[in-house]
Amino acid sequence: AQTVTQSQPEMSVQEAETVTLSCTYDTSESDYYLFWYKQPPSRQMILVIRQEAYKQQNATENRFSVNFQKAAKSFSLKISDSQLGDAAMYFCAYRSANTGNQFYFGTGTSLTVIP
Amino acid sequence: DTAVSQTPKYLVTQMGNDKSIKCEQNLGHDTMYWYKQDSKKFLKIMFSYNNKELIINETVPNRFSPKSPDKAHLNLHINSLELGDSAVYFCASSQGWNTDTQYFGPGTRLTVL
């Protein structure tokens, strides 16, 4: 099975600053998808951003962007101009494009935003 | 309108009881899932149904039985609840079997006493 590793259990950032959350994954496949999900205290899992492995261009969604390094199997999330509402657990996830629709999640990074 | 809904949001019960969690999606999706999130926040898939057919059944005790009466619903029934079943259970759905984006419900926090 594929594994997804988030090595930072907790991170903090000052409001309006930028923070980067790390994610690495292990796979032998060449075609897959990567995701970042946000889980606020309400517990709902909210899709933040997705990246197709075949695309070299890094995905961007407003203040959220990724640094996708396929050779290094790295997929970090950058949050710019951090807001109080960004405080949440962030999960990195992997899904194969060929062998089924099963998601593999990392253990999460708890992000605190300091006013 | 909530896209993926679960009931109840909280469930507190005694060991040995049988309980059900309901999930409904109004997105017209063909595929639905159940995930378990343990106390360490690790999220792991339990089951997946596509067009009411079971397609993923991870190593889960057979006390857990999913039921899909139609494409919009995937309920989770748990028999003989144990302390280790305490967790947050998430329902999710996606457009199809091979669709990458999954939409999650708000979760059900199950506490077994």
C-alpha cells in the first residue's frame, strides 16, 4: 500500500504570514492524484487543493498553492496571507489513477494561526 | 443544502449495543465511502460502494456492515460495540469509481462506554 507521511504534527503561523506544510509519499506508480484536505474544529473534511501527477505545473487556489516535486515524491502546501480561519488540521492524501479509488491519508498537521 | 450529510452527529452508547449511522448525499454521485478517524486523527478507509455494490472492504471486523439501499445512501451498522470502536466516522462520496475528488460529510463521533 502507498504511504503518505506528514512529518510536522503541529505548526503555527502569525496572521498574514506564510506557512508551508510538508508531505511526502511513497509509490511506484507514475499516474496518481494528490490532495490537501482541511479539517476545522467542525470536523468536516474540506478539499483545499488537488494536483494531477502528470501535470508539471503546481496547482494554485487563491492563497493556497503547492510545491509538487514528483522525483522527490514531495507535495508541500503553502498558505499565504494566513487568516484565523485557516486554523485546522491539514491532511495530505494520495489516490492512484489506475488501481482504484482508495485514498491514502497522512496523519495530519495541526495548524495554529496566531493573531 | 448539505452535499453529504450524516446522522447522528454524536453517538454515545454502551459496550455490546448495536448502532447505525446514516449517510446521504444529494450530489448524484455513484460512489460512496466510509472512513474511520481514530484518536490520533489517522483517517482510514473502511468500505466503498459503487452503484450500490461493495467494491472496497478493508480489514474491518465483520461486526461492521454497510448497507446501501440506493445510490444516495450508505448506512453503517455496527454490532456488539467495543471500546475500540470509539472514533469519528466519516462518510464521503465521489462522482464515480475512478473519480479523484471525494466530498466528505461532517462526521459522526461515536463514543463507546
